[in-house]
Amino acid sequence: MMSTPESRLAALNIELPVAAAPVANYLPVVRTGNLLVVSGQLPLVDGKLLITGKLGAEVSNQAGTACARACFINILAQLNTALNGDLSRVRRVVRLGGFMACTPDFTDHAAVMNGASDLAAEVFAGEVGQHARSTVGVPSLPLNAPVEVEAMFEVV
């Protein structure tokens, strides 16, 4: 049997949630040519933030990494909706962008962002899951979330 993103999600015991509706004046996913750009997703689980606060203060790196992973699961939910339930149409994870609400002296952005990057590599095996990325610290994020992740995919 050929391995698919859906079968890899099942093997990881990940069930995609319903894609969150936008909370302001933007689209959750925009397609231009063969690119799908997914708006920033928060670490929502069952409609609630996994944790709140800032990295380097009340949020541990481990909790931040779990948040980045949850953000990527929500990205997958948006992507799955945009692709009518067929994640096999992804040809490449092009880019991930991570935003970390953190203290000014926090420097472990890259390690925290691996929560999203590692899951991208697991779900989209091989070269398809390898991606460019940016990770930056910010003073705050919506709803006091510690992490927000956005993404760009090449699709057919």
C-alpha cells in the first residue's frame, strides 16, 4: 500500500479538526497558481488555546513546541478543506513562518518551531516535507497565544 499524508496522519493518531473560520477580514487560505497560502493558525485544540502566555516567562519550550505542532495540525485542517480532503495533492511544503510571543531575551525560537517543522516532515515524507522557514519573536499574539504558524504549499 502506498503511504499517503492521510495514512501517515492516521499512524500518528492525528485526527484533523474542523478548519477554524476566520475571526477578522481575511481568508484562511488563498490560492494563486499552484501555491496555497494558509493564514496564521493558533494552537487551538477543541476550540480553545492549548496554553496562553509568553515563551521565556510562563510558557516552557516544551509547551511552546507542542503549540507549534498544534498550529501545524490546524494548518493541515485548513489545507485539507481547501483541497477537498486530498492532502496527496501537496507537491511541496514550500515555507513555514513561525511567530513566538516571548520575552526580549528568549532565543530558542528555532527549537520551538521544530514542533511544526517536524510534523510537516512526518506527514509529507521525503523532499515534499522539506521546507524553508522563518521564525521570529514578537511582543504578543492574538488571544495571548504563545505561537502562531503560517504556511505555503505547492499543490496540483
